[in-house]
Amino acid sequence: MVGNFIGDFVKGRNLTEQFEPEIAKGIELHRAIDEFTDSHQQVTHSKNRLRPKYRHYSGVIVDIFYDHFLARQWDEYHPEFLPDYAEQVYRLIDQHEPILPREVKFMMPYMTKGNWLVNYARLEGIHRALNGMARRTPYESKMDEAIVDLRQSYTDFKSEFDRFFPELSAFSKAWLDTHR
């Protein structure tokens, strides 16, 4: 879980030289999930709806939108209550503080205090996340405006997520089965 969580912030291929085996496997899983997601037809539909306005930021925005749908429908995918699960995740990540990339160390207090994993279930939580990301991008991203697009095409984005996520879950389970 920790490796998967920090995957976006780790560079290079020599993961087992940088991390213990389970952390390295989590990073590899994260990369496999990114590759699967980037090539999935439903995700492409979602990104294409946003691309004219947000260009290369459309993928980041779709990731956040899909996080929203996952949080809203959490009980359909996981037996544990989302607030309890989120608290366990925050504790686990904190226990691995020494190995966390600098960006993750910077982000974690904000994530924990704002309880992002739970608050993504609310449109206000998504809007806050997109605003924060827009402030941190070096170029004008307009991500702070994306909540309007989510509201306008909510049903379309949700339908695409609903078709995508079970396939992602099956892919992840199969990947883990073949990488024991």
C-alpha cells in the first residue's frame, strides 16, 4: 500500500535498490495501474471530454473525478467503512515517514488534516483538491474550474468510472497474483 501510494513521486527503475521488496512491488503496481488506466477506453472518453479546455491536465482531473466516484461508492468496493480505512492509511503512511519522498512528506499533513480520502466523496472536497493543484502547477491549468465540468457531465463521468473500475480491480488482482 505504501509503495502504491508513493508511486507518482518515485523516479527510476532500480526500485529494489531504493526500497524494501514490498514497497518496490507497490511502486511497480502503481506504474502498472497507471499504464492500464492511461490506455483504457472509458478513461480516454472522460479525458477527451476535458481535453479541449484542460489539455494535458485532463488526465489529472479525471483521476480526481474518479477518486470522487470511488469515495462515494466505497461500500460497493470495500467492506471497511471509508473513514476507518482512511485513518488506517494515514497511520500506515506516517509509520513509513523515513522512506517517503520529500513531496509526500510535505503533502501528508494537509492530506491528513483535510481528510482527503473521505472528503473526496463530496464535491466540495474535489473542488478544494483541484484548487490546490491549480495553485501548484507552474502553468495555467484551469483545474480550479473543472468542478463545473464534473457537475455538467456528472452522469457521463460516473458511467465511465462504473465501467472502468471493476476492470481496474480485476487487473490489479491479476497483477498481484502474478507478482507474488
